[in-house]
Amino acid sequence: MIQPRVIQEDGVRTVTLTTPARYAEAAALYREVFGYQDPEYGLNPRLLAALTSNGGSVVGLLDEADKLVAFAYGFCGTDRRGFYHYSQTALVAADHQGHGLGRRLKYAQREVALSHGLNRMRWTYDPFQIRNGHFNLDVLGARGRWFTPDAYGPGIDRVTVEWDLRIEEPAPSPAAPELGEADWGVVGGDGERSWLALPVDPAKQEAFRDQLRAAFTDFLGKGLVAGSCQVVGGTGVYLFGKDAG
């Protein structure tokens, strides 16, 4: 069992979850954050125990009262290039969001993955979650490589990102063009990169699902990557280009 370094910052500690009580607490937090009521979408505490003991990552953040306020779990995957770590879920309690805990979770998973000799991590996210896209692509430096429409059912699209764990800190993203509401759903480019502007407001996004699907299918299908997602006012701008790696 690999333990990430116990780091305490602002009263929050990073730990590996190792007890049945912690696994149950994680399962309860999972339901709370995602609002799941149907038992079909529950998280089995025994699965977390098995992952902890068999090369997976089950990391958490504890507040000053020793309460679990964030956790992430993942497991080893493989493809033709070798092995990688797959992060299935990373979540933060609603009252602790916006304080950098998501980044700490990912770096705790990174530490576990590196200790097992893995230098890549993958996970998926909803490309309409613009701020999450910014976190994944710009803050962490992951790259969007694959797009799957209807990944978990009708209208539940996902982008799979891959993070090079050998890079300690990502290089700053180039500035996105200044785009607004009139540019939503329109693909643009300047010869070196392409872009797609989308509304940040979830209530306005569904009207642009076809454009999002077409752009991601086209660009990622040609071997380009989504390298940045920047937010300017009510507009999010995805930047696509060749993979520098």
C-alpha cells in the first residue's frame, strides 16, 4: 500500500484511506456531492478497500475536525503504450469547493501513480463543464485526447484527458482569442490552432451540443488535442492544436 506524503495546509491533511469507517465515509460523500439517491449509483466501500490493497489510489483530504471533505480513487489501466493510472472519481464537498482541494487530490493521486512506476493518468469529464475543463487542461496541464458521445447514456458526452505525470508544473497556456456570445458554437482558427467558443451558463449550452460534438469529433479524430479551456465572462474557449509532447 502506497501512502502519499501527509501534507497539512490550511488545516487540511492529505491521506490514503485505509479503514472501513473511512471507506463508508467516502461512499457517503460520493452520494452527497453527486446527489445520487438510486442505489444503482452507489459506491461500494469494499471496492475502495480492494483498490487500496491492490495498487489503486484511494486518497482523501481531512479537515481540522478529522472529517473527510474530499476524496479520489483510481486504478491501473493499460493500452498499447503500456500502463497508466485511471482516476475514476475526484470530488470535493460543496462547502470546500473553490479552495484548491481538487488540485491537491490530483497531485496526491499523481504521487501514488508515480510510486508504482506509472507516468500517465487519465480521466473523463463533461466538456460542457467549462471551469472543470480549465482546471484539467490549464491548471493541471492534461490534454483532451478522445471524445465519446453518449458515453454514459443519451446526452452524457465525455472527453478523456491524459496527464503526463513527469511534468511537475504545466507551462502557461497561450491567450485565447477574445470571443463572445456571437461566437458560440462557431469553429475558428489562425493556422496554428483552432478554437470553439461555448456558453459557460449550463442553461444555454444544450442548444450547442451538436456543434460541440462535431468539433471534438473532428479535431480529436485528426490527432489534435484539446490543450486549453479559458473563461472570459460568460464564454468558454477551447483551444485545439498539435500535441507538443
